Amino acid sequence: MTFQESKQLLNSLANTAQPQVVGGDRWQFIVQMLEDQSEETKLILKSHFDAFLLRMKQLEASDIDLGGPGCNSQVWFRTFGTKTPDPTMLEYSIAETDFLILNLLTAPDRKQLFEQRHIDFSYRVEDAQNSFWSRFRATVYFDLTHLAVNMRRVNDEVIAFSKLGFNEHVAKALSLKYQKSGLILITGITGSGKSTTLDSIIDANNRTMESHIVIIADPIEYVHEPAKSIVKHREVGRDVHSFKEGTIQALRQDPDIIMIGEMRNAETIMTVLEVVDSGHKVFSTLHTSSAIESIDRILGEIPANEQDRIRTRLADVLSCVVSQKLVPAQDGRRVLAKEVLLCTSAVKAAIRNNNLGEIYQVIHQSREHGMNTMEQDLARLYAENKISYFDAYINSNNKKRFEELIKYNYS
């Protein structure tokens, strides 16, 4: 069946949903209609949606958005940081996208969607031409009582660790070979490439060390094939109930490295610190834009009566913080800018004494140890003509410091 023919099939299904039927009755009707379809019809609808994802790969887009009134009947892609509708794609009514999206979900997934009003899951699609499966991180949610979906493409291949440009001192801190324990944080806003960086680091350890790596994520994105290491993947909601439970259970699985997809709350943070304190190497992420903000965020999640104790523990176990951004490049793509903090004795003392303001200056003055501020890295990228002054400036956390760097070092 051609793409146009499958669109007609979708349209005929969507036309069965009478507009006067609303709320729970409408969803019950759509679910029943899909269940009444043959497996062949369901597969045709899935293949129609998968065509969007194959188009996404052609465009080298990172995200796709579809469904609900907010998408205005169009298929949207984020390509090199910019989100726009694809003029080559057909238009879809919200009834059509309701059917199309709901067809992607299993019965348990639909139940969770209707109860919680959203669901996160991993999805994969086969590129038949290349005999290859691509993975996506997906979320389905409601937009004015209709379904919408966002999917983020997971890289088919891990970026080589050497391409991340870490200093030798930092590379050793990230490697199990040189440091057997410690907490390493990869931080940044949504879409800053945290998962990509983390996968590169895990891949490097997997290829160089005989070890056991446990990955706990929601959902699992890139699947690492064992090289020198055992690599176990545990998806929250499918393989384990929560990040906390997965972390505690991992201790009984003889791990060398534990990767925790995100430290979302105080409960997970406290558990992670206990695990690191027991002598394990732990990697995790935070939605913060600088090293200092990352430390402040951890302490801010902790109850006031526990903060002094946690501050001391954090100073003891924190090994490295990488805070990153993807900045528009001069060639139309995006380039990685990163702030790097290594926990030297001066940094540990600043954390213990609650003098976080001192840490920025320590980073600024420790280039020989592999550290740099976000402003220093942005200034470097600007000096190398990889990014514009405007993009460097607006991505600076401390714009005054950035202007001073340019004035005294690159003018």
C-alpha cells in the first residue's frame, strides 16, 4: 500500500469518530475501533507513522512533533536547533492524529495514558533499506483533549569519546581505569546533548575495562552492546519501578559503574550519594546550566536539617561536573560548548564551607587541570570562528565575564 493509500485509510477511520461524541466516550470509541481492525490494518497505520521517522532521519532532525491543535495539522521537525513544519508532508486532522498516535500504544500503555494524561516510552523503527533499527524517546500527552506526540531521535551510533575534546585530567576522572568511585554529573537544559555525552563516556568505559555497567533510565535510549564489560539496561516503569529502587537494587548486582538517567528529586539524590559513598562510580544528569548551579540544585533539594551533612558528603564524593550547551554554529549545524569542573581540594573546601561563589574563580584559573568556565569555552569557539559573537553572548551564563574575556583576550 502506498503512503497516499494509507493516508486515505487513516482518513476513513478518523471520519467514524463523530464530533458530538466527546470525553471518555470518544476515547472508548477510538480504542474499540482500533481493536476491531485487522493486524494488517494496524501495521499499515504504524508504517505510516514510521515514515515520518524515516523522513526525520533524512533531515538529520533531532525531534518530531505531531497531533493536537497546537501542531496546526502539520508535521514538525527540529533540525539543528530550529523547529519548523515540513512543507513536503501531508496535513493531518486532529482526529487522524488521535487514531495514528493511539495505534502506537499497547493496551497497558493506553490505560496509563488515560489515567496519568501522559506516557513516556521508547520506540523503534526499522529502516528496511538498511536493515537497521533506529530508536526514539517518545512522550504522548494531551493537547486540548486531543493526543500529541513528541519523539526524540537516539543516535544510531555513539560519538567517539575522543571527539568530545576533554582534557587528559578530565578523561581520567571519567574513566573507571583511573578512578574507581565518585559522582560524575552531566548537566544542561533539555536538548543540550547530555544523553549523547553520557553514552560516549559509557561506551569508552565499556570498550576499555572489564567491568559491570548498570544503566537505569526513563526510558532507555541508546542500547550498548557488551564489549569488555557486562552492560545491563533497566527501564523505569518496565524493568524497575523507580530510579531509587533501581539504584538500591543495583547494589546487589555487583556493579562497577551505575548510570542513573536523572536525579529528579531529593529521594533519588540521597540514594545516589549513599551509593557513591559505598565506593561505586556513578554517572547521572541534572537540568542545570552550570557547575555551581548543579551543586546548588542538589543542596536545594535537601531538607534544611540535612543540608550540612549532605554538603559534607557531596564534597567527599563529587568527582566531576560537565555542564553543556549546543550552540548554533556558523555552518548551520550546532557545536558543543561545555563548562568543566574537577573536584580539587579547593573545590571540596568551598563546598564544605558553603562558599560556592568561590568555585567559579577556581574553574576560571584551572585551565592546566582541564577545567574551564562556559564563558571561556564560548570565547574559544568564537575565536575559532565556529560560532558568532551573538550566539556566544546569549549562551553565556555570566555575560559580563564573557565580554571581559573577549575584550582582554580576543580583541
